[in-house]
Amino acid sequence: MAVNVKNGFLKVENKWNNQELDQPLQILILNLMPTKEVTERQFLNILAVLNQDVEVTFLYPQTHHFKTVDQDRVAKCYCSLQDVYDNYYDGLIITGAPVEQLDFQDVDYWNEFLAIKQWSTNHVGQTINECWASQAALYCDFAIPKTELKQKLFGIYQASSINPNCRLCNNLSRFVNPQSRHSQSLINRESLPTELTIVADNQFTGPLILHSDAKRQTYLTGHPEYSLDTLDTEYHRDLAKNSVIDAPANYYDRKHQIENTWQNSSIQLYQNWVDLIESEEFNYDRKAIAL
């Protein structure tokens, strides 16, 4: 099918071609990544190959002080919460952010993040939280704290177990996921909150996917949207800074070529998510989201 953008860097710069769509799902993306344009394209490329038409609106935190992009440029290309406050969306995606080494309360847009989370409970059908956003959302939703890792978790990791009873796992017998983070949520597998389920697990990295039916939230601890060269770019960026870092695990083959082992499962996961959105739409009014 196809994906259109209502705003964003790619739209303003005429780098994404919109098409005529048939009743597209309305997806809001809170883009917290510093690489705004790159991140837009990564998510749009995944959404563009799904079986449903999608229309995307990009959101940004007004209270964030940007270091790598002009604040006025972001405000011109993106919506704020105030701009979309009266709107209703089928889905919300909250990206990762390079702030995982900060305490949640020390993130300059933390209060706005909480406000967006609260607003979404009555304005959004299903939400995906990725990487840092998954840690922040698990803390917000279940009071699960995070801890800093001794060494950056960096590479491609496959789920060692997948919950076959979760609708997010349809046709997902194998899940492979890029990871790039300095912290992790303190998940106790033996005493999970009642409303939280581990969907895909890995004994080394911790859970890769968690989900809450009751809260209509999916928590992805990595970056399924990453393109082929993203970890390679991060690796050489860190080497240029003289950072102590190992090459991303399970990423290069023996000839040091990149193997894209995660794209198919990433697309299937997002397909299952939009299928979940469509199945839930039979149970709620877009203007009265509560199930």
C-alpha cells in the first residue's frame, strides 16, 4: 500500500511523494531522535510496505532544547501537542532518544512527555514506544525503573522465545532486532505487573517486546525501524569520538559486510500492530478511545 505525510522535514523539502489514499490509518509519530530526516524516512519506509494505507503526522516536544537542529526549523516542520490536542489518531509511535543515561526527571521535556502520554489515553488507539521511550513508558505506566549498563548494548539480537498467544506475534516465528542503548528497564520476569506481558524475550538483552492489552501499549526495547547502515554509522561516529566501543554484535559477516537480518521481522511486527489497530477499531469510537 502507501504512506503519506501531513508534515515533517521530508514533506517541507519535497523529498517524499504523497499519493491518493483510501481511508488511511492516522498515525502520529513523536520523533525524539536528533536525526529528524533520517528517522522520518526509516519509519515511512516500514509503513509504506504494509497492507494498509497510512497517513503520518509528526510531533515534537516544544520544551526540548535542540542541539543538532534549528529549533525554528523543527517548529515549522512539526506539530506540537497543542496543535493536535483536539485530534484523534489510530496509532502513536514514540521513537527512541539519546537521553537514556539521564534520570527521567532530568530530561528537559519529561513533563511534556508525561502530558503526551496522558493525552494519548483518550486520543489514540494503540501506542508503540521504542528504546528510551519504552523505558520511559514502562516507568510511567508500571513504575518500572531503569538502570545504566556497564557497556553499551550494541548490535543485532534475536528473540530466544516468542509468545504465540499475542496478536503481535502473528506470522512472527523469528524476531531479530537492532539494539543501541546505554540503559535498560529492570524487568523481573517472575513478578511482572498483572497487565504486562513479555512478547519476545532474550536472556542476554532482556525482553525485546512487551505489551499491555489493558493500556493499549507496546514496548520495543530496540530499534526495528533502523535501516541497513544505521549501526555502522553509529559505530564509526563513536570511533571518531575516540569512544571505547566494540563493533556491533551479530551485524557484520566474516567479510565485514552488513547482513540485514532484521528487516522482515520488523515489517511483520508493524503489520501485526496495524492489524491490531484495525481489529480494535470495531470496539471503540475514534472520538471516544477508551475501550
